[in-house]
Amino acid sequence: MNGEQKLTAEHLRRRAIVYLRQSSAGQVKNNLESQKLQYALAARARTLGFEQVEVIDSDLGASAAVAAKRREGFERLLGAVALGQIGLVLSRELSRLLRTDRDFCQLVELCQLFGTLIGDDENLYDASRMDDQLVLGIKATLSVVELKVLRMRLAQGKENKAKRGELYPRLPAGYVWDATRRVVKDPNVRVQEAIALVFSKFRETWSIRQVFKWFRDHDVQLPVSRPKDGPSRVFFQPPRLSFVAGVLHNPFYAGAYVWGRRPTQVQWHNGSLRKRQGQALPAEQARVFLREHHEGYIDWATFEENQRMIRRNDYRGESDATAGAARAGKGLLAGLLRCARCGRKLYVRYWGKSGTAARYLCSGDFQAGGGRYCTGFGGTMVDRRFTEELVRVLSPLGVQASLAALEQLGTREDAQRQAMERQLEQLEYEARRAFEQYDQADPRNRLVASELERRWNVQLEALECLRARVAEMAPRHRPPAPEERDALMRLGAHFGRAWNHPACPIELKKQIVRTVIEEVLVEENPPGRLSFIVHWKGGCHTAFTMVKANSKTASKTADADLEVIRKMAERYGDGVIAGVLNRLGRRTGKGKPWSALAVKTARRNHRIEGHARTVHSAELLTLEGAARYSGTSNTTIARLVQAGALPMRQSAPCAPWEIRRADLDSVPVRAILDQVKATGRLVLGASSVAQGKLFE
């Protein structure tokens, strides 16, 4: 190695570090000779006279490119150099140490400050010398350029191969390569039927989660492709939700080849550059999009429709086109109503005593602050009126629906049975194969024969268990009886009765509605009347109007109660008014006792100004207040009022008394009160009545 004369005793007293790096896990696994050559540098360092040699190999499989992940080994190397503990940094090639200008400048500056040499497989360099620094700079620049050239060539080669539709990191389950390296469906019929069943069940349920639940509830397995000892192999297992979602989202199953849907972006994050994969683009906007590239399990139109339904189910989606999956909420039109005034989707809010009463609301510009809701109305009457429109349109198709139901009645669980039968065929094959292996073994070699016998018994047990399950399903699959056929035909002729039957689940109703309706525009024009425009699937439109279900009309507050509220609201709080109404025996429009909240709601609905709490006045006193002020009892004040000696007014019957403080302080009333205090007796006669007239 050249440059050995640059080594000094000071360098040899320190440690030598041998730094190892390979750019990927594949290189670590396959490029073993490169690893051996790098590890051999440790012996070379000892030959140079270093007694302490440290090998840093924690960065094997770590890239040194721009925005790559942290290299812990390289950072440890820099820290040791900065502490002045390192005399020599050895790496087989300079590109192992660095691939960016930033890493080069950082390493060379530290080595120059602390007198550390840098070595590769050919020479030793002293960063404090001009010539060595120049050579290091040239080699570092070449290392950076080399990386960029290699990456550019690899990227161009990958993209060119992708444009031909031949770049496959791994084929999804359900596809294999044939002898000519063409992509074809897996020849295993069980695999094909299992993948096709995923799409079939989604068309039935329109929900990824419901598809996943069906496979789990019916114990139907799905094929998963994963590498094992080389090429990928197919294994059947209970599906995961992510696998079902991946199948339904993957355009490959629609016969399209897509590459470059997730562009890689370099971002500044926490003080360093990081590579991030962007959000997946639509398939048509990918860098390579080849439709009809291979045979698909569904056509492209079906795939696009499936994606639209998945987006509509995502209630957390950014677009207001999302409707959410059909759930058990009572709002039949949830996710389908759109405001004709502002174009926003109406959302549903559930309330009531049981929390099931639906109310549709358009937020309008309310959320922007200081705005108002566009419209809001109860869901019960709207859903009922909409059901009438739906029944009117769909009733002529009821007989056709009955015929379709007759065709599917005997095969309702055929998908599960067929999947079980395919699994049974697979287990029969594996059991025969296990027996053949056992039969061919030498019975005298018990170490081998016993293990093969155990495997055969395991296959036989699984086979018998599955046969029993298939046998249990057989009695349930029978053709419909004549009376059942007649009942279905009658059911089709009375679609409305079937729809309104208590046993018809709301989830099924929502699925029917979303199957035939795209969306519904609604507007309150004129006030108190709702106008609907129904956009049916296929482009047809129908319109109808109805009176708005107004809570003030449906459960109207009595005029007499409103009169009491108006008279008392100027001074008294909602709780006091509610108490007066209850003492009068009044009830709300819904037949419930009055409460402070009910009074507040009535005031708001009828635009009556009022107060949450009673506004106290220094000039007006209640019965109790007058008694406290005068130092007497409630009975004394009441008898004075009854005798006409003390004026009193009430806003409404049973309302609190209102006695003026000035009347209590008048000379005649004060004289009577002083007499009561002096004698303890209240004498009210003609003179008292005459005195009372002085107040008039």
C-alpha cells in the first residue's frame, strides 16, 4: 500500500477503524466476496502496525445516497474521529465511505483537524496535505458522479422495461408466468375461483369490510403469494382486511399494467433530507399505464365502478362525494342528499330519546363563522315520502326481481360450498401425496417412516373434518318448493309491502337505494316546502315536492302557552316560566312537562326575547320579598292584598306576585304594618277598605 511513510508513532498509538458498507440487503445476501475483501482490511491494518483495530459493519445494507436513512456506523465513525481517538480510517473504496459532497466535506475536515489518515485499498491520504486533499476531492467527485450515473442507468432500464409491461417486482396472487414469460391466470382453479369470489362478494355488499367479514364468518380461505426458498409460492390462509382491500384496489386484476403510481419525493424533515413516497395517483395518471395488458378477473369498467363505490364508502375522505357504507342508522338517504343552494352534501344527525331519529342538515356557511345552515329537516317524513317515490318507480320491476331471486335462492351459499369443495380437492391431493411418500419409504427405517406416517395422519384428520363440514351444508342446498316459488312471485308483485315490512332491514333498504340512485338534490323553496330532484342510475331524473316537516307544526305549542311566555319573558327566567306553566297544568306540544330548555326552545322558535335567569328589580318585590322588606309574614302581605289595601299585579295566573316597593312605603300601608308589629293583630275593616281607595 502506498503512503505508508505518512504513518507516525502518534497514528499508531490510536485506533484504526475499518468501515464496511454495502448499498442494499440484496448485496449483503449475494455479494459475499465483496464483504470478504472489506473484512480483510482489518488484517491489513494490523500489518501496518496498529494494535487496536475496530470493524464497523452496522451499515451493511444501508445506502449512502442523498436523502437515504441515517447511517449509524458512519456517524459513530465521525464521532470517534472528532474525539481524537482514530489514527486511520480504512475502507476498500472511497465510495463505501461517502456518496455525497456533504459527507466528504465533513469527513475530510474532521480528519484534517485531528490528524487522522484516510486509506483505501491502494493508498493512504493525509487530509492536511494539499496534494492528498486534491486526490481525495477528485475521487469523492467521481464517487458522487458514479452513483448518479448508475442510478440513472438503472432507472432508465427499469422504466424502459416497464413501458413494455415486463417489470414485475412480484406478481399478485392469482397470476403466474407461463413458459414464454407472459402473465396468465394461475392454472389452479381453486386460486382463480377464490380471487373471483372477492369481486363477486364486493358486488353484493359494496363494502370492503363486509367482504372481509363474509370470508372470516364462513371460514373461506384466500390465496396469498409469498416467497419461500426462492420463487414465490401460493398459500391459502384466512384473509386479512388489508389483503382484501389490496385486491379490490389493485388495477392488475382488471387486466391493466400500472407502474409509477407513487412518485418518490425528497423532503426536508427534522433537519435532514428524507425520501417519501407520495400518495398513490389514479391508475391512468401513472408513469406507465397499459390497459388490456393481460387477462383480468374483472373488466376495466367494473373496476372503475368498484373504486367509485369504495370512495363513496370512505366517510373520512376529503371529497364530499363520499356517502359512507350502508349501516344500521335510520337515515335512509344518508350520504345521498345534496343541497341545491350551495352544492354541499347533507349530513345526518341522530337524536331523540333513543338516539335513532334522523335529521338531515346542510352546514352551509355555518362552519365559516357567523353564517347559517342552508336547510335542515327531519328524516322521518322525508324518508317516508321518498319511499313512496321509490316504490312507485320500482314496483313494475318487482316480478323481474322475483324471477332473479328464484334463480339465486337455491345457490345462496353456493360460493361458500364451492370454495369448500375446492379446498376438499386440495386436501385429498395432499393426503394422497402424503400416503405415496409414506408408502415409498422403507418401513425398517422407523425414523423416516414414523414422521411420514404422522404427516399422513394430519392430512387425513383435516380431510375428514372438512368432509363433515361440506356434508352439513348439503341439506341446506335444495331447489325451492312450489309454495316458495309462489310466495316469491307474490312478493315481487307487492314490492311496497315487502319494503315496508318490519322484518326488512334498513341496511338492505340502503343498499337498494344506492344501487338505483346516484344522488338527490334538495332545496327549501318556497320556505316550508322541500323540492327534490332524484338522479337515478342511468341518467334519468324525477322530481317531487312535499311540505317540510316542521317541529313547530308537528308538535305545536299552544297559543295560550305562548301568550304566557311572551308576558313573562321580559323579566322572568326560563325556569320560572316553566314552573308557572306546569302549575297551570299545561304541557308542551309533545305532551311533556315544561322545562327551562323547553321554554328556551319555544322562545327561539317563535322569536321571543327573554332571559335564562330572572332579572331582579329594586322597585318590584315578590310576596316573599315584600314580607322580608316589611318585616312581617307572607300571610300578612297576602291579607293586605286580598283586602285591597296593597296593590299587586301578576304577568299571568300562578305567576309570581309583583308588589311595588313604593306601595309598601306608603303612609296607610306603613301604619297598618306598624299596628301589626305593635299589637300582633291585623284588623281590616271598612276603614281599611276606605284607606285602600286612597291608593287608586
